[in-house]
Amino acid sequence: SLLFPPPACTDPLDFSLIDRLTDRPAGQGRLILGAAPQDDRPGLLLVPGAYHGAWCYAHYLDYFARAGLACAALDLRGHGALPQDDAFTSAGIADLGQDVISALDALARPTVVVGHSMGALPALLAASQRAVAGVILLAPSPPGDLPGAQALPPVPEGMLRRAPNDAEIRARFLATSPDRDVAPVSQRLCAESPQVLNDRYLLRVPVDAAAIGAPGLCLEAGLDTHDRHPPGQDLAIARRFGFSHAVLAGQPHCMMYADQWQVSAAAILDWHRGQFG
């Protein structure tokens, strides 16, 4: 029943729209602009998770632009098309949080910050330091001070961590068939800072829930892997911050470019309309 024109692209693994959009610097990150404001409703700032760049939100940018919402996606430092210098190897999640703050400041208007997976942590850090209109978490990594959160084995320090291989992309990111061609994803994934990964794995990033007064939504991927997303964790995160929570039963971890990515996009739009009209 959504009354906007059909999408420009129907292949969920075609991210080429991102290469045609305008970009601008934001601190040590880069904003990819999907649509300018049409009215005074808050726009969306989309923050990717580990190994990913703004490209992973190509379909969301198209979808929300057609829905009349301002939207932008962020290449965090060292991600997407941005260079990986020596300093990136020692960059942690707090540094990525500064990139989100820079992006919020550059947008200079009410914004809902959206964070996927690891990207939920810099999004939450930024939301605890800036006034945001809302927070949306997609299959989020847990803050370090979440009661009962489970630590994961750390990766070696001092060297960038290679992106997941095709088998892991199929199984963990997309929950898709073992013979699926995922080259369009693997070609765009980047190596990740070991500090970023260990900040998340070793639960080194607490977030002051009392500092975030905005409404929020936590979308749980029903097909997520239980080693990183044990049952109940996403609900606990939502409750800690006073956010709404919903389970998207058929969605894998990377719900923004899964075969049925429109399900998560529609859930975000429904929440946004409920909050802001």
C-alpha cells in the first residue's frame, strides 16, 4: 500500500546506486547523500557495521528517498571508498563514534541515527553526545555494560582483519544458499581494524543509556547467528534504552541487502511515521 514508484534496482546485491550519489566529507568519514529534506520530519543517518561501507544501504537510500524522507549513509573512516592508513589499525569504536558525531553535525538538522551490527555502538555513542530525533538499531552489537552480554574471542592486534569469505557471507550475513554468487558483496567489503573488532568482542564500549532521551526501535534478525546474537540479547538492548523491539522472523543479519530487504525498510518507515507523521 506504499504509494511511491517502483525501485530503481531489483537485484538485492546490486549496490551501484551508491556510486552515483553525491558525497561530502564528515570528519574522517564520508557522507553519501540519498535525498535532501522535503519537509521538517527528521531524516535518517545510516551507519554500517564492521567490514561494510555506506554501499550496504544503497537500497534503503533509494527506498527512503522515494518515501520523501531525507537520508544519508556514512562511510566511517577506513571503510567503503575511504583509504586505510596506518592509524586505522589502531582506530577503535570511540573513534568511529566521532565520525558519526561529525556526520550529525554536518547534517545540522533533526536526525534519526540508524546503526547496523557493530555500527550500533558508534551510533549509540553519538546519540549519547548529541541530540538526535531517534535511534534505530538493526541486529545490534551489545554495549559493553549490557548485563549478561557475552564476550567473544579477540582477534590479533596490530594487523587489519580480512573481511569474511564468501561462505561466511552466505551463511552469516545472508542466510542464503551455498552456491549463491555473493561477489558483489565480497568485492565491496573491506578489512577491519582489530581495535574495532576487539572493542566489540571484549565488550569494551559501555553506553550511558541515561544520556539518550530519544525514542528508538531495535529490529532483531530472526535468522541471526546465536554465537554473536544469543536469544534475548536484542530485546535486552531495547529495554536498556527504552526502545521498541520487533523480531523480523525471516531476516538474516544483513537485512538491508537480503532478498527481502523491503521488510526491514518498511518496518523502519512504519516506526518513523508513527513517531513523526
